[in-house]
Amino acid sequence: MTTNKPKTNYLTDKKFPFCPGCGHGITINALNKALQELNYGPNDVVVVSDIGCSGLIDPLFATHTIHGLHGRSPALGLGVAMGLNQNKGKKVITFIGDGGATIGLQHILEAARRNVDMTLIVLNNLLYGMTGGQISGLSTQKYKEIIDFEQDIPPFDVIQLAYASGARMAVRVNAPNKIKETLKKAIETEGFTIVEAASLCPSYGMKRMNELVEVIEEENILEHERPATQIRDNQTQSLIDKSLVIQKKYDSDLKERKGILIAGSAGGGVQSAAKYLAMAGIFSGLEATMKGEYPITVGTGFSVAEVIFDQKKINYTGLDKPDYFIIVTQDGLDKVRKKLHPEAKIYIEEKLVTPELEQEFPALIKVPFSRLANRKSMALAAVTYVLNKEGILPIDALKEAVSTHRLKDIFVGVIDKVVGSLVEN
């Protein structure tokens, strides 16, 4: 199967982090033995873990490991498996708990539907072990009868659901002495396979194996004759090849690092203005970074961007104390109000200035940005105004940057209007 020399042990020397008597360790040890017998090399296996008790396994495996978000390990595993599809000597093994399986059930069904070569191990201890023993969507009816909770709400049968979604093989195993052979068969089967392994939670659930047998669902093995999906690689043009190459065309008199913070409203062109400002710096032979921040709603609320220029390499994009503030709307002012400091030059839309703000920052530079451009172009107009006043970069470099946009004529018109108004004044 592989030319790598197999390891005697696929586990590290780390102590298992589980509570004494936890059944998760049984499955992990069984997997270790299954991999030994299947003769995989440690570099041939990718183990993907989830959040919760099943997410503690990463340090235990001497293989490649990836740690995911709660309920998302099947999606991560699927992505890795699709990337390794052409390499038949590799295997992706993904872990998830019953809590994670409840949260990320759709990811399991999607992986089963796609039927890419991957094995998913569901460590079902019938509860959320890490957060206090709450029941999960896989908690059985018999278990819920014991704890007197949700008796009339049936659990998900993840094996039936995965099988119905197209899993090549879906197995529930209860007996510890069957787990190794079940895992071997699942790993050997090409396509998406899922193994639900019943396990004990000694802290919040059962203490003895006979208790688990009484409340767990019966073992079930379901198989399709469906062949594994083969991923076809499509050759497309590299995104890197499409990237704009910016060559120095202008000179800048900048001697030391400068940081500029632009604050406005979502949909007001703040991010675009910052992008073109950064590009203008690169056209001027400077190192430049641009970092944006805006709410998840995208179309409403604040929009803030930070741009840094330097003659030297910039290793960190954050701005603790900007040298220049460009504030064009109330949303932007509200967002950056606590960052304002007297050492900075603060250019602000004149309508936003209050007596209190002016008293705290008497050196405020009030500018009628709203009269220079409309809402969508006001941030670009403000950037043009400050560049012209401060002489940080040539205005022609900013024009060069906006010329890469399909609306370049409109943007250049905004820049020319601002520069013209400054000349008139």
C-alpha cells in the first residue's frame, strides 16, 4: 500500500487526556491497531478532529493532524480527502463526537452524498461531555428515559441518515472487541465510510459497560455497492497569474513609517479608497499594507480601513496609534472615537464636529468632505484631500491606482475635482 516504513505505534507518548474509564480511548487504541495491520505509514494518514472531548486527540497521533471547529470536522476532512483523491496511498480519518455530529449533521450528509474516500468515526457517548453532560441529538430514547429528559423526541440515527445520503458503508458498533475489525473494514473500503462507536462517559453518563449496552442502539451495518467518487482535476489559470504587478513609477518623500486610518460607513467606498491608497504607495516605491474592518451585515454600519507606508518591510498590519485619521461619517467616528489621540492629525467631515470633540481635540481639521463627492465616493475624495495637503504620495500615483478599476473615469474625475477645489482655495 505504501513505500513508507510503517511505525509500530501510530500514537505519540502523550498521556490520554480523557477521564478515567472514558470509552474514547478504546476506539483510539483500536484505530492504532487497525492502522498497524493495514500497514499505513504515519505520513500517509491525516487525522481530523472536532471540538469537545473528541477534539483532544490531536496530540495523541503521530500522523498529520488538523483541528476544526465544532461540528465542522467532516467538512474539513472532505476537503482534505478531495485534495488527496489522486493519491491512493493516503487516508483521511475524521473524528467527531455525538454533540459535534448533532451540530454539524449537514456536513456528514454532504460528505456521504459526495462519497469521497474518507472514514468518519463518531464517538457517541450519548451526551455533551465537555460542557456538563447535556443530551445530544444522538442520545438514545432509552438513555433519555433514565435521565427523564425529552422522552418524546426521537434521536437522529446518524447511520441510517448517512446511508440514505449515499455513504459507501455506515456501521454502528457497540462491542469494544469489534471496533478494530470494523475500523479496518471501513478504512479499506474506498468511498465515504462512517463508524459510530458507542463509548462510555464515566463523569456524566454510565460507569460500567453493561449500563451502556442497555441504552445504546443495536449494532447496524449498511453498505452500498456505489463506487467512490473520483475527483477530476480541472486545469485553470492561476489566480496569481491574474494578479496585478505594480511597478514603481513615482517617487515619495516619505522618510519614516506612517499609518493612516480611514473611517466611514459600509457601502461608502472606504475599503476601495484604502486599497487604492495602498496601491498608490506601492506605485511610489513604498512598502504598503491595507487592513479592513466592517460588520457582517456589510451594507450597513461602520467601515474602517488601516493603511501603513514605510521604506522598510512591514511585518504587522495593525495600527495602535495612527498618524492620520480620515473620518467621513458618524458610523466611522463612533467606531474609532476611542482611538483618537492628540498626536495624530485628524481630518474630519465638518458636520461631525461637536463642541465636546473640538474641546478635546482642538487641532481637528474640519473639511466639507460631503460637498466634495457623493456618499459612495466621499472616502476617495477625503483620501485625495489629505494626500494633497500632506504630500505623502504623488496624486498621480493615486490616479494610477484607480485606473485599474472599471469605473476609473469616475474615480479620476473625483480626484481631479478635489485637487481643483484645493487649487481654487
